[in-house]
Amino acid sequence: MKSYDAIIIGSGPNGLAAAITLQRQGLSTLLVEGADTVGGGMRTKELTLPGFKHDVCSAIHPMALGSPFMRSLPLEDFGLAFKIADFQVSQPLDSARAVVLHQDMKLMQQELGQDYNAYQALLSPFVKNWDSLSKDLLGPLRFPNNPLLMAKFGLSGLRSAHAIADRFQTVEAKALWSGLVAHGILPFNKLSTAAIGMVLGTLGHQVGWPIPVGGSQAIADSMLAYYESLGGELQLNFWLEDVRDLPKHKVLILDLTPLQILKIKGLDLLEGYRKQLEDYRYGMGVFKMDWALSDPTPFTDGRSQFAATVHIGNTYAEIAKNELDTYNGKLVDRPFVLFAQPSKFDPTRSPEGKHTAWAYCHVPHGSFADRSEAIENQIERFAPGFRDTVLARSSMNTGQLEQYNPNYIGGDINAGQMDIMQLFTRPTKSLTPYRTSNPNVYIGSSSTPPAGGVHGMCGYHAARIALKDHYHIKIKN
């Protein structure tokens, strides 16, 4: 049986990133995937009707253009292209008006009025310096390359979303902020919940919230094509249960979460380390829906029809309450809904004249409840007549999501709760959390810093540490 310098388990964005990073240095690598296609959370399938392409998990990708690792890849040479919508985010309000996030920061002055100065002060320093900040922010806890910039980010980012919301006076500014921070899948009163809102807001102005042409699978396919062009090898349809079933190798990188790692035989992890993995905490789950539509979604506010992402949930107060109730195990009547309409900007997603839509809401961890009616009621609230456009629908509860992608434990798409205790020190309290107690085994999943998102940085950092440990190759951060 052939031997390899390194084997990578899991072909999500982080598994692919680790494989590419190692292969770029001339190592022999094997990428192993349990499913019949690569991608993890970056897969696109016909979930409803023939000709309608739906992103099974991730759909909108600000991190794909904002990640230092992803920006280093020549993926456009391997067929990847993005579309940028007219508006990056829209958040409709019950007043029938929506607040939108323009990519051009200057346009936010008219959008936010008296709150523009507070909004600009919060994000502009990081929009201008994202290239520098991202190298420090999207990685493990360490002494930063730009300590002043990182400290400035931390002064606001480590605070609660509630604390930042108090800087705004208008319903519109508070609402826009709530939609951004809700991506963190945590109650707004917890420390560090401001960080995800600041990152996503910054990226909205820096690179936009882009849509990959052809679906999220296009990102995975282009990464795979680049990896194979470097000489990397791939094996599909193999679920790892025992390390002894693998070819001989020196380094093993796992794009898996702690619960899955604990089930694999032959990893030779110390009992104390295994206990730390057992104590790792997962967060809220999601209930996911897709639709094949006869027409575009008829939002009452016209600008919402031209936004890549629509945050459906009304005001800051309403979203904050419903997110807190969900975190506490309740099924709310009006959940916060993240809604995307990719076919408005990428006609390859549906037959001519037809459309697709994508959405999810947060649910208690592991809840099998069907939230289809609650989600559609929320959409109808701001887009009356939406149900009349539905040709077919697909839904996935937390159990079905986990069955589709085992990294989504209990429906948690962030591979672990991203609170202050698990933001940088995940899955263990270590300055190099990619290392395990076995010096030949590394973790490179979203359960390591900088957590969830299609950025590849978790896998990149795991591979970078492995290169240093075993091959004395240092890659500059």
C-alpha cells in the first residue's frame, strides 16, 4: 500500500485548505472524504426540481474573498467566479421600509442618518486595514503582527452585541446591527458577540457578500482542481472509523469536530486530552429550507429584492429576544431567518424565468422540530404572496443536517459554540489548539480558531503547525 507524508480526513473548506497547504510544500498527501463529492458545507444539489440548483449548506461567502488563505489561491484559473449583488444585506422592517448595507461606506450616511458617525467609527478602521487585521484575527491567540489594530478591534469586538447597540439611536441602525451579530448564533448579551457582527459588517464594505457562480460547490470544485494540479490525491466514499485502515502516513489532519474524533479508533490520544474534547460545547442548531420558485420573492420593500442576503426578523429588540429564547430551548413563533436569493444574480441556478431561494432559522441544539411554517410565515410577513410562487420546497432538520454532514453536531453549523470561552481556545485551552496529545495528529476543522465560515484558515493553520513540527518548514503568517 502506498505511503504518504500526510493524510487529511474531510474535504470541507478546511480539509481542502490543509491539503493544499501541505501539497504546496512538495509533500505527498491524500485527501479522504466519506461522501461521494468533496465540499462539506460547500455543496450544491438539485434538492427540489430538476434544473434548480440549491446550496445545501453555505450560500453567501464574504469570508471566501476576505480570507488571507483563500485570496492566495489562483481559483479563478480553475473556473471560480463570483457575483456581487446590488445590496449586500437588506433587513426589512414592519414599517414596510428596509435598511440595507451598501458596499460603499459613503452610501451608509444617507442610509443611517444620525447613526452614520457611530457606524463609521465602529467599522471604518477595519475596512481600511482588513488585509492586516485578518492575518491576526483569523487564527489562534498569539502576539499580533499589528498589535495596535488588534487592540482597537478587541475594545469593541470582545464586548456584547447589546453594548454596541447602545451606541445607535435609530431603529434602522440597531436592526442592521442585529442581523449581522445574529450570525454568531448566540444571545446578544454574551461577551464577544460583537466580534462576528464587526467582521461581517467590515467584509460587507471591504469585499461584499459574494455569490459563487454555479453554487457553493464551485468553490469546492475549484479548490480540488487546484489541489490535484499540485499532485494531490483524493479518495471518496470512505468514512474513517479506525486509523489502522489508512495507508501509512506521518501526519494526520482531521477536519472533524471533537465528538467525531472521540469515536475514531487508533488515535492514541491521552485520557486527559480526551476529557478536554468531551467537555467541548456545541451551540444552537439550524433548520434549513430551499425553494424552487416561479418568480422572484416579492418583498414589499423593493430594495430587498436586490440584496444577496435578507435578514428577516424586524427590529433589534425582536431578534434579540427570539435568539435568547431559542438559546434557552424554546421554539419561537417568529424566528430570525437568514434568507438568500442567489438566482437573482446568478441565472445558472434555475431554469430561465424561474428562481431559487435559500433560508434557515436557529433552533435549540438537536431539535427535530419542523420549522417550515414558521420560516414561511416570516417571509410572508415581509414578502406577501411568497407562498404563491413556490413550485417545490425542501427542508432539513438538525438530525438530517448532521446525517448529511457529520460535522454539524445537533445542527450546529459553527462546529461549536463561539462564546468568549471558545472563541480562540477551541477545542482545548491551548495556544496551539491544532495540536492534539498525539504529536502526529492535528485538528483542522471549524472547531479550531477562527471557527466557522468558508475561509480555510483552520485547516491552513493546522497544516502550518504540522509543517513546522515535522518538516521544519516555516510559513510566514
